[in-house]
Amino acid sequence: MREYLLTLCVTAAVTYLLTGPVRKFAIVAGAMPEIRARDVHREPTPRLGGIAMFFGLCAGLLVADHLANLNQVFEKSNEPRALLSGAALIWLIGVLDDKFEIDALIKLGAQMIAAGVMVMQGLTILWLPIPGVGTVALTQWQGTLLTVALVVITINAVNFVDGLDGLAAGMVCIASAAFFMYAYRIWYSYGIEAAAPATLFAAVLMGMCVGFLPHNMHPARIFMGDSGSMLIGLVLAAGAISITGQVDPDNLFGGSERSAVHQMVPVYIPLLMPLTIIAIPAADLILAIVRRTWRGQSPFAADRGHLHHRLLEIGHSHSRAVLIMYFWSALIAFGALAYSVNSASMWIVLGVVGLSAVGLVLLLLPRFTPRAPRWAEAFVPPRYRRRRAAPAPGAAEGAVSAEDAVSAEDAASAEAADDEPRTPVPVGVSGGPGVPGVNGATALGARSRVPRG
């Protein structure tokens, strides 16, 4: 465990330290595209954050290769080299896309080639645990097609969810943390060395995300771009392929899978766990394809209909939308992890159900308009304060406070103004003397800035 933690820390440190220079390089190189209609940020932000993440990946694998125990992963398996080859190819395509905006079909072809490179070097699915059937060996073509499909789906799922500051890196970090615990348990508890590469991939992936997140949290100073989102998607897929198609489920319980399935359902977790860690991004990907195809658009046409965009539309703030996505990702990933440890515990099921109810309340939070009591209004934001009722007509003189009173001259002018047609005031433009401007917390126009001393 200490060597995995050391690898994680080195990867995170290298990624964190390189992100600052990479940001300056992206600005100089002009990798700061104009704000598009679907973007949430309001100022051009440099991309190419995937450069720092890729060098963090290389540093983590290099350190692991020189450690006593983790060195055996490189000696007994060719999977780390396969991962590095595929990652280098997909990263290079991502860097070119961040700078020159490559066509979507070209990127799709590059993703399939990167997956094929990993398959050629041994990182492929060899068998699948099928419920009610057992372990089914796959032919070379079946394993290749399934591996390529899983890599492409995972890469695009992570790429689609990369729409808010810190969202993709945080969700992948949560998923890789749960995946690391599961893979480490298989390797350490059951002594299955085939799970060691997947454990290493998860540790390195966590380091890449942890090192990049401080620069990418709202408001983000740099975006990972396609060079980063496709890279972490490929690493996540590589770990899932390794644990699914390389670890024989029959060895998990020291007997036949057919006899073990009646006692412990987690025999199928090697098949389900990779699906749970990308459940939210995969759902977003499927909904986007269905939505765009239904409208007669290309599945690769960008829009503002993703899950994180919908959270913003119903009233969530940027930070709260990201935290809600974090919550659901953690609930699904760690819920599956807890179920794999003890599937017979009813407390786990009740806990997942209870946390799901909490998640639904958080989703519907903007539908409620909580108001603070009168004595606490000075300590809360204006949106939580109660609106003061206008004084009733004909109220006794002196019954209205001085700040709410209106002079007779102002009242007469107000009555005269009511008889005249009103001209709407444009957003962001002051209405003139006596007429307040409409700039404010909910206005879309430019705000007046006061110079600071």
C-alpha cells in the first residue's frame, strides 16, 4: 500500500507543479478559444491541461517501475507499456484538437486506433463472467471488438461530462478511488497478481486528477481540454479492461463459479464494477446521443442539454451542481464497492436508499424558497430575505416608518406617471435620474465596476 501511495503522490505532485507552466504555454500558443454558445464560463480560458496530466502519468509509471514490489507488474505483464502507448497516441490527438479543433470523426478514429494499439500489446478482454452461465472465453475478434468499444465509450463519456469547472476530474477521481479499493482488495486479499496492473492504473489516475483539480476548481484557471479528458478516460477504461478480462472470477472464491454464485453474488462485480464507475458519464452520453438523433442532428453536435447544464437551468449554482454530480458518482461507485464486500448486509441497501433520497432532495433544492426569520435577515444573502409589503392605501399618517414614507409631491408625480405609457428599460442601462438601473445579481448585462484603491 505504501508504494501505491508513493506513486499516487508523485503523480499528483508532478501534475500540480507542471500545470502552472502549461497554462502559460497554452496562453502563448493561443490555445484559448473564443467562448461558444454552450460554454458556461464567461472569459476565455486556456486549455492543454492534459499536457501536465500526461507527464504526471509518465512520472507515476516511472517511479512504480523502480519500486521493489510494483516492479513485478512491469516484469510479469505488458499492460503498463500498452497503456502508455495508447495514452501517448490519444494525448497527442487531444493536444492537436485543443489547438486546431480536429473533426469529431477523426478523433473517433484516433480513439479506435489507440484502443487497437493496447489490444495488440496484450491489454484486452479474454473472458467475461456471465450470470447463470459462468466464465465465457472470448475469441480474439470478440475480445478486440469489446475492448475497443469499451475504450471508445469510456473516453467519450468522460469527454461529454467535462462541461463545468472541476467536474470531469473530480468524478473520475471518485470513480478511480472506488476502483482502487476494489482492485487492491482482489490483489491483496485473494493473492491474484493479475489485479496488480489495474490497481496501479487506478492509483496513477487518482494522482493525475488530484494534482490537476486545484487549478481546475471554480473559477478554473485552466481546462484539461480533450488532451486531458480523453487521456483520463482511456486510463479509466484500461483499468476496467484489466480487471474484467484478465482476472478469472473462479479464483476469487477458491472454487467453481457455479457453486459460489449461490453464496456470494459479488462474483459478478468484476463485470459490474467498471460499469458503475462510469454510470453517470455513460448515462449522459446515451441521453446526448438519443437527444441529438431525435432532433435530426449529428450525435457529435454540441449542445447545452447535458446533465450538468440541466442542473444549472433548474437553479443550482456552478459549485453546487458540481458537488451534486460528485455525490451521485460517489454513491453509485462506493455503493457497488460496499455491496461487493458484503452483499448479504441489509444495512448497505438501506444506506444506499437513504442516501439516494438525500440526493433527490438536493436535486430539488432550487424548487424550495427558504426564507430566513426577520432577526436573521441581516446575516443571509438577499435571496433568502422576505419581501417587505407595500403600505396599504389610506394608512394613518405616522404609522409608516420614515424610510418607507413617500412625500406628497412624489406620490402625485407617481400617480401622473401611472397614466402615461411606460417604456421598458434595456438590461444593463440605467433608467436615468430617479429610475434605478436593472443591473444586479440576476441581470445579464454588464455590471458597473468600482475602482479599488
